[in-house]
Amino acid sequence: MPEAGGAVLAFDFGLKRIGVAIGMQMESGCAGAARPLTAIDGEASDVRFAAIAALIAEWQPRRLLVGRPLNDDGTPHEMTARCDRFANQLRGRFHLPVDAVDERFSSTEADATLRERGLDWRRRKQQVDAEAALVILNSWFQTHDQPSAHATA
């Protein structure tokens, strides 16, 4: 069981954007509030990692999560290796625990949630990556026997 208490940052890695969500884990190990935070735009690694460093400095997370995409049958594909590399880079740069989280269907679920809120496709496109990171975060909370983390931060 991961160490309880503190912020957890979740990342939905993409080639053009990285969605980010923030959640709090209480000292009791129970999940607190979680919400989509932002999307980091751009493909340049130095820009991406500078933005991530700023988020880590601001939120002081105790753990990082990276969505790990898989085929429907659970087998890895091209993006799986890229996400694994991203997770290793986070671990090496920031010296924090990094967990990989199965992210199958996270973007589909995120888009459906935004659609239910009545957002048109333009607004959904802007927010789907951060919302997918929230899906990844909530999935991690659930797999660690945490109560629901759907409260608003």
C-alpha cells in the first residue's frame, strides 16, 4: 500500500499534450478531493518538464501517476513504451514514486463526461486531456481500496 497523506499528480501522456489532474490522499489512506488541473501543450521535452517541475513545486506531491495505454486485450502497443519512458523520466528527474495505471478507455470516458456537461467539441478538445488524467487518478484511488475521489477540490 502506498504511503498515505499528501497530493498525488496524475498524467495522461500524449504526443501533443499531457493532461494533469490533482488529488489528495488523506493520512488515513482515504482519497480526498480530486480534479482536473491542466493540460501541458507542446512537444518539446524541455518545455514539458519545466511545466511539470512548476506543478511539482506548487503541489508538492508524494506520488506521481502515469496512464499506461494498452490494447483492448491488455497487450502493449507503441504508446505503451512511450508512456513507460515518460514515467522513467519523471522518476529520474523528480525522485518521486511513479505508478503506472491502466488507462484503457480513459479518453473515451473523459469525453463522455464532458459531453454530458453539455460542452461542444471545441471545449471538450481543450479539456479532455486533463479530464482523462482525472479518470486515471480515480482509477488508481479505486484500485488501492480508496473511497471515491469524485469530490471537487
